[in-house]
Amino acid sequence: MNIKQAKDYIKNTVSLYLKRDEYGEYRIPVVRQRPIFLLGAPGIGKTAIMEQIAQELGIALVSYSMTHHTRQSALGLPFITTKKYGDEEYSVSEYTMSEIIASVYETMERSGVKEGILFLDEINCVSETLAPSMLQFLQYKVFGRHQVPDGWVIVTAGNPPEYNRSVREFDVVTMDRLKLLEVEPDYGVWREYARERQLHGAVLGYLDLKKDHFYVMEMTSKGRGYVTARGWEDLSEILKLYEEDELAVSAELIGQYLRGDEVVKEFAAYYDLYNKYKKDYRIAEILQGQASPQAISRAKAAKFDERISLLGLLYDRVETDMRGVMDRVDVLTQLQQLLKPLENVTDMSGTLTRLIETRSKRLHSMREANALSPAEKKREKAVLAFLEEGKKAITIAGCEGTGECYHVLKDQYARSLQNLRRETEGVSASLRALFAFCEEAFEGGNEMLILVTELTVGTASARFLAHFGSPEYQKHKEELMLTERSDALQEEIRKLDL
């Protein structure tokens, strides 16, 4: 299966394991809650999907790599204590709490979230001294003498033996305690994730043209070469920071993330071309409806690879702006719900103080539990910033204790809404300019099909179009029959291998 299918399966399994009966007992007893064993090549996103699952279910996540654990750190350290049996006292061995189990309790204490996922990565690379204890743990959720708290589901992961010399294959007895999911790299699925995480346009543009370079494992004269999804994502982040500080990107930098000579060489060349296209075509001018005759002529004469790269540059810019608009829509929607009950409040300052404290505590709690996505963190911080700004405005206005305070907040909200409207109009204008350029430069080629498809399937763009519409998008969507998904269109998309 691919990583998206694995994520859905794990999410459903965790939800079922946490399902309770009318007496509050878990429907599936802890001893029957088989841990999941996610087996797949390194760097394909196993850890990333665990974060997403915890965030989507609103539960905590504690992650551990088992490679560095000794028997003592996993099971706890022995100490001597005294116990009385009958009339006699005896010295007996006890064990301190496992570092892993202690982390679960600490997360519950800090966050207040009582259910979660304990994710143990590289489970099949445990030390020789720890291996015998794994069977007891996998069946009974016990490390040493301490059990994983109720409400915590165990998910494990590991690499197949061909990728890691430290791997020890589990025997049948151990495997019979696990739910095994074998995962293969899949660029199409990863691309959806990459779009949502706003990976660098050069990374996606290159991989759209070189899909076989998405995941590479090979033996070379220098040793094992590898290119992974993790490598591409980490490279994307450093590229953005290098560009922000106007630093030169070299093949040596790229090679620190992609360990394959051919891929490094070709991506470095593509990255240079990508930046040249950005400069030569003047992307900002195109999206302002001021495309130069030279840019249009060049696009008309360009080969398919260059056209696709240009289209990616244009779409990335518009999609980023659409995402920004929809983020603000989400913030204002939350604020609207928060402000409505405040209309008749007299102690506005005190009410806002309590509201800020409550939401700050919730933000801290969810962050401690690793149960908040980057988008949710950003949205919650924006809501808090609005409330804190509103509290200051009330103090400056000197309206404390009167109904006028609500109007101060309402005016602040109205200004934010007006800014959003201006921003939305700007994005809609860029979208019109994008369609106008594609109509003139690509003259009915497959590029329009690709653009409309991207706008249709992209999360941010689809939301923007659903909220604000676009006559140009609707026109081309109907022309291409994307709504009906005709057999001819599906075959055309299949040939393009989108």
C-alpha cells in the first residue's frame, strides 16, 4: 500500500481502539489491541503521517527511536527495596519507571490530554539485550514493571533488512502480535502532501518531470546512494531559507540532502533553469496582467518542459496567495463566533483577559501533546493576536465597563474584513491574468488542462474557488468537462501522468 492508504488505515484503527462502551470501558481490551507495525523504506513519511493522525484525531503523540535504547533505559534501572511477606522482611529488586513510559505520563501531565499514540520507530533495530522484552511489550504494553497507560495506542515502524544492517527480523511469535502494514514509495500520493506543506516549487517542478528520481536506492562505487521523500522535504526547507537570505545554492548543498550523484547534478541544473525562468519571464508582471510580448513569444516557442516549469512558477505564486486568503477567512470565521456572545458584556476587559488565558492554555496544551498542525498553530496565534490587540484598543478608548467596548472590537473586525476583501480582489485579479496569459501563450495546449486540474485538486485553490468563484476557471472547467470527467479527459490526464 502507499503511505496515504497506510495513514487512513492507522487512523481508523486508532479510532476503533479508543472507542468505549456505555460504561467507559474500551470496546477492544488492551491485551487485544494489536500494535501496528509499519514496514517501509527509510524516508517515505512514516513519522510524518503519525503527526498528521494525532493532529486530526486531537490526541497526543509521543515518538521514540528504539535504536539508541539500552535495556536499562527502556525497562528502567534496578534498585533494592524491602518488602514484608508474612512476618519476614526481604530485600527485593524493583525497577525505576521506563524512560519511554515516563515520557507518556509527562506528556499527559503537561498537556492534560489523556489519550494518544506511542510511536516507536525502528522497532526492529532494538539492541540484543532488549529484544527478549519486546514480545512482552507488544502483547501486554509493559516495559519492565510499568504499563503503557490506558488510552494509548502503540504504533511501531521499521525498515526492511535490505535498507538497514541493524535490522533483526521478528520471529513468527512476535509477528503474530502485530498488525503488519507494508508501505511502498508513491510520488503521486506524496505530491498531494507536498502541495499542502508548500514545498519549494523547484522540487515539485523537477519531480513532475523526473518522477523516477523521487525515491532512489542504489549501490555505487562510493557506497549506497539514496534519495528519499524526507531528503526532498528537508532540501525544500533549506532552499527557502537560502533564497530568503540571498545565499547561493550549490550542488554541494543539494548533495547534503540527496545522496545520488545523477539526481544532484540534474536537480542543480534544473534549479538554475527554474530561477532563470523566474527572472526572464517576470512572473510578477504576468500576474499583474502586464506580460511582455517577449514573455508571450518565448512561452509560445518553448518546449514542454519549459512550459511546465513556467506554469508551476505561476501556479505556485497564485496558490500561495489563495492559501493566505483562506487562512485569514478561517481566522475571521473563528473571531466572528467568539465576538457574537460579547455584544452585551459590560466587563469587556476582564472577559477578554479570561478568553485570552483560556485559549493560550489550550494552545500550550495541544502543542505539548504534539496534536496541533502548523496551520492550526498559525490560526490560533492569529486569533490570540486579534484579542490582545482588541484589549489594548479598549484600554486606549477608555470605554471599560460600558457597552461601547463591543463597538471598538466590531470596528477592529470590520477593518480586518476590509483588508481581506482587498486581498481577495488582488488574488482574483492575478487568477484572471494567469488564465489570460495561458490562453495567449499556450493556445489550447495541455497546459490549460494541467492548470485547471491543479486548481481543482489543490486544497487551498479549491477552497478559494468555492468561496469566491472565478468565471475564467468555470469557463475552462466546463470546456474541459472536468465536472463530468469524460473518458477522453481521463485518458489525456493519464498520458500526462499527473
